[in-house]
Amino acid sequence: MTAATRSPHEGKPRLRILIAADTFWPEINGAASFVARLGAGLAARGHDVHIAAPAYSNKKRGAQTEEYEGQKVTVHRIYSWRWYPHPWLRFALPWRIKRNSAKIIDLVKPDVIHFQSHIVIGRGMTVEGQKRGIRIIGTNHFMPENLLEYTLIIPKAFTERAIRAAWNAAGRSFGRAERVTTPTQKAADYLEANTTLRNVLAISCGIEAHNYTPNMEPRTENLIVFLGRVVDEKQIDKLIRAMTLIDPALDARLEIVGGGDQEPKLKALTSSLGLNDRVTFTGYVDEAYLRNALTRASVFAMPSIAELQSISTMEAMASGLPIVAANAMALPHLVHDGENGYLFEPGNVEQLAEKLNKVLSMPHDEVLKLKRESLKIVEAHDIQRTLDTFESLYRGEAEAPTEISTSPGNSAER
């Protein structure tokens, strides 16, 4: 760590940190990426990092050393089952989680437990951690509405009741935490509105912006990129339909980077619209391909209606891309309409196509303004700031400044 980026916690005793995650790598999603980045960043600062997460092969259970972003951490893999209605979710067994949590806590003897959801592992860790008087910090990445769409056993008529029960369960688990955080102020307000929790802190998940490569040269092709899970709430079908409304003279192409349960359905839609030569599905890719796709892109599109932050949008911004995104949930905190891109009414295919047409038709000097603003806005989400803030919470120190929840015209709003 250079003098310019020196942490205010340098020289303090190292901590033993237990991060509890209901979803973690090899699955690729925002929460899993955050845990890997958080764990690696803390390990790089010299802390003893342990992660409790589901086992994705039940032959590889128990404590093992795993490496993320060049840092080694200890991962305690817990026996899990696949939740088949969901494209990737596995869950630790609820009726065994208190016993499993107690075993891991007693083995690790952590100074702090940082749990990432209330679903199963988070619940077990908070119950057993509270019994032992361990400091607990909670971060919420999930919306119950998203998980329940994969539930086959709950009739539609009872969905609203099930969502209320899920929020009540979240309130109980997060209520055991000394401090509760979530990635943006919008997400914090959402959590407070649905539970009795108050004073939820907005702390960005953060990214290592220097890992991405902006291309500021004039574009040689009109490539639209979407990056993320290929699932229903991402509204990728709207993006594909928008391709039929983009000016044919632009010869625009769309690359959908990521995999998920909606891929067969979306490929069928692409064929039915005669877009097979203009739309590419990559499926799951490695980090190198992901970053290269963002460097090659002309514009990044995010039509999702359920983003509590959107790490993929931040990655696109760190790659110097103009962004066209739905005006929904936390996306307006990242996309400042007319400054680093444009917002459109969620689900409005015509507006989405109009905004994409606008960006792809712009002179290079106007595109550069959007690109530079994306790079400027994403600076507020540097992972080192995130690590400084969480480390303060872990130590129980006077509250560190909350992470920025940037808004148009106020790049330092807290």
C-alpha cells in the first residue's frame, strides 16, 4: 500500500474476521463477488480472514485454503443442497445451521462476524455469535422478491404474505447486528421501509478500478454489452427487443456476457426476431474475457429493475463506458442522466432503443464527455474506501464516514 493510499488502520492489531455468506464462488453474482473482493482486500491488509459458505461439491467440505485476487483465505465449506427451482442457488440445511455455525465460530474464535444475508448461514452465525458476545456486522445484498420467484411451493396468492415473512426474518437476523449496511442509500431506505431497522449505513461494495481498461479512442464498431446473470429480473428480453428499433445504419451488435436460467428462452426470442447475426450469448466467462468485453464495448446497457447496487455497472464505468440503464432501484445513483449516460423508464423498449441510438450516433467528443464522467463517478467506489469503513466497524470505532451514494450534481452525497 503506497503512502497515497495508506489506510488509517495501519499499525493497529490485526483482526480475525469471519465472513458468513449464503452464496459464494464458484457462483458468479454481486454478493459472491463482493465477499471475494472484501476477503482478499482484508487479507492483503494482514488480517486473518475466514469465510463460511456453502460447499458446491459435497466431497470438498470443511476448512480449506482458497485464493481470491492473489490472496489466500480460509473457507469453511458447509454441506449444502441445490435449490432446483433456482439456476444456481445452494443452501446450507436450516435444521443443522446452528450446530454448524457454532462449530465454525468455536474453531475460528473471530473478533467479528460479518454476515451477508439473513437466509440460512447468516441466521445461524448471528444466533451463535450473539450467544458468545462476538461483535456482529450485517450487510444486506438481497431482495426477498427476487428469491421467491424461484419458489415452486408458494402459490401466487400467498406471495405477498411470503414476502412479508421473509422481510420479518431479515429484520430478526439483522437486528442482532451492532451495525447494518447495504450497498447504496436507496437500498438502505428500502431495507428500513420493510423492517424495523434504522440507521442502516450505505457502504459501496467497491471495485478495484485499476483492473479495468478504458478505451478512449474513436469507436470502430457499435457494440452494446450487457454483463450479469441471465435471469428474469435483469429484463434482458427488453434489451433484445430494443435491437429491432435501433437505426440499421448503425450496424449495432449486442453481446450478452453471463449465464443463467433465461438463456434458452432469450436465444429463442433472438431467433424469432431475426437477430441471430446481431446478438451473441457468451455464457459464463472468466474474468479476462469479461474485462476485455467491457474494453471493446461502445456502450453498456443495464435494463434490470432490481439492482441494490450493480457491480457490473460499476465495472463498465471503470472501463470508461457510457451507460444506458433503467431508472429503477439503485441505478440512478450510478447513472446521472445526461452526464455519464442516460436513464429510461423501466420496461420501456422504445425509450431504451432511443437512448442507445443517441449514444451510438454521438460525435466522438460528446462520447468522451460521457466516458470521462463515468470514470469520475466510479472513483467514489474505490475498494480501499470500502475496506477502511468496514475495518472501522469491525473495530467498533467511532463511526467512519459512510460510503457515497452519488446523485446527479452531488458527487459526494452521503
